[in-house]
Amino acid sequence: VRRRSPFPFCRPRAVSPQPAAPRGRRGRPLRGRAMSDSGDDCDYSVAAPPPLPDGVQKDILQKGSTNCWKQPKEGDELTVHYEGTFEDGQKFDSSLDRGEPVKFTLGKGQVIKGWDLGIATMIKGEKARLTIQPEFAYGENGQPPSIPPNAVLIFEVELISWISKDDLFDDDGCVKSLMEEGRETWVNPTKGQEVCLSMKALSQKGAVIEDLPRIDYDVGSFTLGAASRVVEKALLGMSKGEKCVLACAKDYVYQGTDHGKVKIELELHEIYNTSDVSLLKDGTAMKKTTQEGSGHERPEDMYGVRLKVVSATDGSKPLPGFSGPKELEFKSGNGEVCDVLEGVAVTMTKGECALLTCTAPGKAREPKLGLADISASKVVLSLEMIDFVKGREQWALSDSDKVDLGQMRKEVGAMLFKAKRFELALAKYIKVSETIGSHDSFKGENKLRAVELKRVVELNKAACYLQINDPTHALTCCNAVLREDRNNVKALFRRAKAHFGRGEHVEAQADLERVLELDDGNAEARALLPHVKKAQRVADKASKNTFAKMCEGFGKIGSGREVKKEEPKPEQTPEPEERPDEVQVTFKIEYKPAEGETMHIVGAPDELGAWESSRAVAMRKLPQPYIPPVGSGRAPPEFHHWEQVLFLNQEHGRFEYQYLIRGPKGEERVEGEKHKCDLTGMGGSRVKC
């Protein structure tokens, strides 16, 4: 029994073999993307059909569109014009004569096998002659009266267009039809990425079920209700600007309703790119691009920048005092604006718009915007890169110019360090190293200046790393200097501090003693050495206890004592429960209080009040230590130490905290600058701040 078709030469056919990947001149499969004759990108994410068999011959009469070389795939709905003749030239059918093209679904047996194979190799707008042998047409029986037995058929076919269709779940429950192809078809959303989309769901009768125009949506969140599953699946294969329709079977979505077959119109407006723009890449400043800029150039260090700050909120409400919208003009990397604006500016292109979310408000304090004081726990800035003025390209600089530029950047870094903007100072010193690069090719005085500048910069980088609690990178910088100058006092002292920060007390003590050999009057080394020795004694004591228990256990093996019944011991207080994910953090500060004053800690973690001063943690004032009298009769020195021990989860990572002084009447004031602590990977250990 033959299936009815819209034109006389159609008949059911066997399913064609799985398409193979397109091949290059040497027969190797093409992967990824290729370029069309016009230079446009074409998407080869769908495999091309296999070579045609001997029974189907194709001759191209007119090349197709040069915009893209995409070919239809199985399941797509094709629209074609054709004219069919026999070998003697006699015409037996033509859609051109009827004035209406025909439509069919490729690879579903709706047309003869030769058509399914031949048209699958065509592109949009292409005209081709297909010469099809009987075994790929109507075979021995033909199709009387139009097609005789064993007839060779010749078709001139034009592929007008097609609608790309995909069975999303391979169960015919939801078929995606591409209505308008997007831009940058090789870029698709991924799970966890934020997008802007429009969705409209219609019932079988055309009634609107849901209409959600231009909403921001997190891929993978499944927050679109009954339509979430099909929309999520479709989004993963869409590109920016793409429009499609999802045809859903009855009860496939909105189950238990009378909507019948549901049609969901979906458009993907934007795929937001989110990146970490904090100076230390610690996640405290995240940029979400809401509008792409023009070109690919971005401001480099010391470029003139015009950046517009459109709004400033805490995520929901405007920040008090904000004086914008306002355009800021500054040289990038010179500290003329706050750290978060410095960090984001060098990542933006001209015309780009972005939302900047900062979870360390201290880095977003900008007096030029009226934000000298921020009490919110989060700052969200809406930004637009208006323009930037390029400086000289580094490749165009002479050796002398490179050294001069490096010296200028070093001086700016020193100014930033004095202002306690350690992260930006570090970025500036790194730029100095990049400017000089490998100075082996420098000649004469330029080489001597470059070597000296690089040595100073490495020492300054080490100082910055120590200030931001990164002793490992500080150690690397000091070692780089000491390889060239093993008696450099600054490098030895800073390496000692780095070793001390890493808990390597023996190495720290050796470096400090070497410093004192070279510079007996070094007050900093003399002050630090007792602390290092004390820490080593504590570590030795802990190790001694551990080894004593090990030896005691080994001594019992084989002596018979290990099986002796132990005497019942008096009930003891149970050991505190191990906390493998928590860090025992000791906060300690020296401060002489006025009468009635108490010391507190407030910081980013919830255990420290999440920057709410009313929830600040009180500290305990330690008792005055006993100091034996000295022969001079002078009163012993006073010590005013405050301490608090807390268990914090290592997931807090790197966070900021500050000491708060509370007076007898409840008045509060801040003591010193904000401090930093890094708990990353420190679970089960102890940290002193």
C-alpha cells in the first residue's frame, strides 16, 4: 500500500544511513566551523550527508547562497521547486507549471530515496540536476500511468528554503522549529549562565497561556514552571537573536489541563557573559555584560578612559549619596578611581554596557560619585564605556622608552602602596615586569637600568603579596632576587616573613639570623625573631607529644601489655568534636581602652555580623602578664591585649574584617583599616589574625 503524497513521484523509502561529517580536500572530516566564500562563518555542528551512491548523480546548475554552506538534515521541513523528465526529455511533472513549490520532511520516507539522498547535499538557493536510477526511484514496478517500470528519472530541483526541526527528546513530544537563525551560531548558553529571553505559550485553540517578554533567566534554574523542561532543552542549542517554535504534544507540558497541543514561541535576546574583574580574581567584583561593545580593543594601563556610571544600588535600592549618572575621566591603573572601577575598565570595549556587582563595599568607595562611605553589604553599578584614548603600543617602544615607562609605573605603584591600595599597587608592579620583559637584548646603560628596576619591582611585589596575605607568591619574588644577590637584606627579611606566614619557622629563623649578620641594627628583624622562635617552640612541643604517643604505642607491641585489661579511668570531659571544614581563628589586637570602652570585631562572615555593627562580636581583654621586677626600679610595661577565638567555615575563603570600639554609652568608632584573612583550604587548622 503506497502512502499518498503531494506529488506523483513520491513513495515511502528506507531510512537513509546516518550522515557523515563533511570532508576536506584530503578526505579528513571537517570539525567545528568553516568559512564561506563571503568570509562568513558557517556552522558545521551538524554532520553533512554521506557521499551519493552510484545510482544518484548530481550536477550543480546554479550555486546556492554564499552566506552559509549549511545543509538540511533529517527531520527538517524543505520547500523546493522541481521539474521531472525522462531520459528522452519528456516532462512528466513540474511544480513550476503549477506555480506553487512543494514541501516535505527530509528523511521520513515522504519522497523517493534518490530525493532524500540528493537534496540533503544541497544548500539554500542551489539548483541541481539529479539523475536517479530505478532502484532509487520507483524500481521494477514504476508508478503507472505516469512512471513506467525501470525508468531513469531526471529532476531539476531548486532548494528554496527549509525550516530546521529537531525532536528535542527523541519521542515526538516536543519538536523545535527554527524560525529565524541567530547571530554567532557557535555560541550557545551553558548551565548556570544568565540569558535574556522572551517566551509565549499558546494553547491549541490559540489562547495565550503565558506571555513573558524580555526576562532575565538563569539557565539550569528551571523556574519557568510547567514549560521549564522543554525551554531549558531548547535554550542549550540556541544562539543570540534566534527565534524558534516548540510544538508540544497534548499533556507534554501543562499536564492535566485542556490546552491540548501547546505551541511555545521562544526568542533568545542576549547571552550575558559574566567575568571576575576583581584585581585579585577573588570573586569580589563580577561584571555582567548587558550590551556588547564595538570591536575587540580594551583600555591598557595608563590609557585615558571615559566611563559613565549610570546608577548605583545595593541590588534593589539606590545607594544614598550617589551623585550620578556621571561620566568619570581618568587614566587607567593610576588609582584615580576606586579599585572596582579600575578593575572593570580594562575589560570593557567601546560602547559596552555592564552591571558590576561588588561584594566588598570598601573597594567601591568613590568620592567622585558621592560614595565615600558605603554601609550596604553589596554594591551594584550600571556602567557604560564611552571612550578611551590609546597610548603608544609597547612594540613601538625603544629599549630606553621601555625602561622609562617601567620607572614611571614603579613610581605610581609606590604611591599606591603608601596609600595602602596594595592590590592596585601589585597590578602596577606586574605591569612593570611585563614592560621590561626579557632584558637580555638591552644594551649598555639600558640593560643596567632594567636589571636594577626589575630587582626593585620584585621586592615591591613581595611586599604587596605579604600585605594581601599571600606568602607563597611573596616567597617566589624574594627567591628571584636572591638568585642574583644572595645577600640582599630586604629580600632575606621579606622571605623570612613569607616563611613565617607559611608556618616554616626554621627557614624563617635562618633568614632572620642571616639578616642580623649582614645588618646588626635591623630593628624589624630583631622584633620578629622572638615571635618566630616562640612559634617554633609551640610547634616542637606539639610534635614532641605526637611522637611520644607514637613511641608509647610501638613499645607495647609484642610485650603483652597491649592485651592487659586497663584499669577503669575516671570519667573525663569529652574531647571537642573535630571540625574538618572549620578553621579556629584567633583574633588579637593591642589597644589601651578608655574607661568603659570595649573592643569588638565585625566583618563579612555572618559569624562576624555581616558588617552589621549591632551584631559585632565582643572580644575578651587578657589579664596583665606577670613580669618580674628589674633592678632599675622602673614600673613594668603595661600590656593591653584583646582576644577572641571563633570557628569559621573554610568556605568563607578570603574575607575582610575590622575592629570596632564601643564606648560606655553605646557610641561606636572604627579602629584602624580593614584587615584580610584567607581561610581557603585551611579546614581543620588554626589561624591567627
